[in-house]
Amino acid sequence: MDIIQQIVAGDVRTIARVLRDIDDELPSSREVLQRLYPHTGKAHVIGFTGSPGVGKSSLVDQVATHYRKDSKTVGILAVDPTSPFTGGAILGDRIRMQRHFLDPGVFIRSLATRGQFGGLTRSTNDMVNVLDAAGKDVVLVETVGVGQDEVEVANSAHTTVLVMIPGMGDDIQAIKAGIMEIGNIFVVNKADREGSRKTVRELMNLIEIGVRRRNGEEWEPRIIETEAVKGRGIDKLYETIEQHKAYLLATGSQRWREAVEKRTRLQLLGVLKDLAFRAALERIEARGDSIDEMVRRIVDRQSDPYSVARQILEK
Amino acid sequence: MANGRKIRILVAKPGLDGHDRGARVVARAFRDAGFEVIYTGCHQTPEQIVSTALQEDVDLIGLSILSGAHRYSFPRIMELLRENNAADIAVVGGGIFPLEDIPMLKECGIKEIFEPGAKLGDIIEWVGKNISAHGDAAPLSS
């Protein structure tokens, strides 16, 4: 069977290997992605982001369970950090998702950031496309634990869930730019802890000020209190995610298309950047130049990074 | 820029024993050696372990066991790998094993057994010598 047919048919080993080829940046994966592309565009992509330890994995686990009860198939991409020193990583998001290991309707893949900033990996969008083509109805993307400015997930997902816990920072944190602006849905997890109501109130203020409406959006971000480990509040979260999807798909609106265009633009730019970079490297090699030599020239002050880069592209 | 295959390792604890200090130490050592380690916690069934190994496309499964249930779980994992056409994934074991069980474990396909006292450096060295990212060796096809 052809590799594309195998992926579309949901063959686990083939999908797993292609995901790895993408992550390892094998040139052959580009062709596979190209041929898979006509099969993509059906999955609802839902991003989960927030600081380390707020309960993203547990929420993803719970939401996946709800989708399974609804007979929807689920793909999960969960990102953990790569060591900047050794390149190694411990990928532990699966620990919270054990109940899905034997369910053929759920495909889970752990990813390491491999030096990428922004909360996702370089490969995430391409991997979403593979799981989409493999027929997953929803793809849940869990970012690495993030801080204030890692907003990439909002460009990859149709629906972004920002997860917080009570007592993290004061109300000034809530009006800062960056990550607080990307949530379509805010989750206050571990809501049994002290200060949950206060966090919810602060978020309500934030929403009233209208962070999102500035962009002409009619969707009013929702706030949901959950206790992921006990499963409390998950019904409401699930319902709200579905409401957001319905909002995007509302008849006569272009919202879904806009979300898809945003994603696609990001991907196109990513591929372009990647190809241009590779082409530049090939030129350097073809001319028998070496990066090391260029670095030496720059360090010796015979040239500068700006001129060297321009020369590579111009010649 | 392509920097070649990254070796991926699943560290798993089959069965009912809940003592995972050893597994965590080894997982950490693998991390420091530059590998990507998937760690799934305690109380895994052979079926869960193999399903994870397939989805994560790992090159090596490291099983940690202290409960004495290796005589069941290790052969079962090997059997499931074969059934899933994934015998190319190497499996090693660490923990406490009666000496007389080791030949039987190797016979069923376990590549190496690391007993108490095994040095982390030796385990890493063994992986370096014996495990290559399997995408290089044999492209998946059927």
C-alpha cells in the first residue's frame, strides 16, 4: 500500500514514522506532506497553553475522554522542553493520559522543543496535518509550559485554551500584552485552591476591557473553573470548546476561513523560510565556501554578518 | 538544518510495583546523554507499553521492574512487538532478577539486562554501541 493511503487509513506505525521524519527534518518528509495535503483541512485543532504545572496534560486527557464519549477520534501532540545543554529531553505528558493508551481512537505523540521558542516545535503544524489527514476529528495541541510571550499556538489552533491556576500574579499580569490576549477560553484549573474566585474576577475585568474585541471579534472569551484531576468542570469546558467551534462555523460568517487562512499563512511563511535557508546553505556548499570561514572573517573584522548574508543571497 | 536522527527511548515500568526512583534516574541519565526519553510512569501493562512504543516510534524500550513479574511481562512485551511487526524496537531490562531467570529473558529477545550496581555510564555506553535510530537502518515499508 502507498504511504499516503496507509496514513489516511490510520496505520499507526506509518504515521509514527512520518511524524518522526518530519521532526528529524528528513527531506523525504516534504514530499509526503505535499501529497498528504489534499487530505487535510477537516480536523478541529485545539491548543492548550499555560505555565508549567498548571494542569495542561490532565485537561487534555479529560477533554480527549469527552470527545471519545462523543465517538470522535482524537490526535494529541504534547510538547516538553529540550535541554539546551545536551539536546536530550524527558517527555512526561503521557503520564496523565494513560487511560487512552489502548484506545485505537486516540493517537498520542510526545514532542521535544528542540531549540524552538514560542511554545511549539518547528514540526508541530506539519504533524497536525498528518493527524488531520489520518482522519482524527480533533487534534489537541499541548504547548510546552510557557511564560508571557509564547503565542504561536494561537496561530496553529482554531481554538485556544489558556490554562491558569489561582494565585499566579496580580491583576497587572492580567492586563499585560502577550499570552493573555490569545485565549478564546480561559481555564482556571485547580479551582479548589484558595483565590480561585479572585482569579476569575480578574479575568472578567480583563475581558470586559475587551482585549479581543479590539480585533473586531464577536466571541467573548469564556472563563471556566475546573479541577482536571477530579474531572470537575470538564463538561462545561467541552461544551464551550464546541460553542467556539460553532461560532467559527456560523452560517454566513467567514470566521473559520479566517482562522484557517491565519494558520495557512504561518505555515507558508515557515516553509518558505526553511526552503530559502536550505537553498542558501546549498549555495555556500556549491561555491566551496564554509560557514566557519565566514565566521572567522567576521570575527577578524574583515567583514560583518549583514554583508556576508547579503552576498550569499545575491550571488 | 537537518541534524540527523534523534534517538528516542521509552522508559516504562510494567506491572504493579510503584518504585520508580531507578527508572527516573536512568531516564535522567538518558536525557543528559542527549536522547529523547518518553516516560510514562508506573503500573503499565505490556499492551500499554507496546502501544506507546509504536505511537512514539522509539528505538529502544527500557523496562524497569522490581516486583518479580518479569517472567510474565517481558516475554509478553516481546510477543506484542512481534505481533505488531515491530520487532526492530530493541528492549532492555533493569531491576532485580534472580540470576537463573536471565537466560530465559535473553532467549525471549531482551537484548540486555542491567542488574543493581550497573553504572549509568555503562548503560549509556551500551545504548551508544547497540542502538541506532532505526529510521536509518531500515526504512519502513510494506
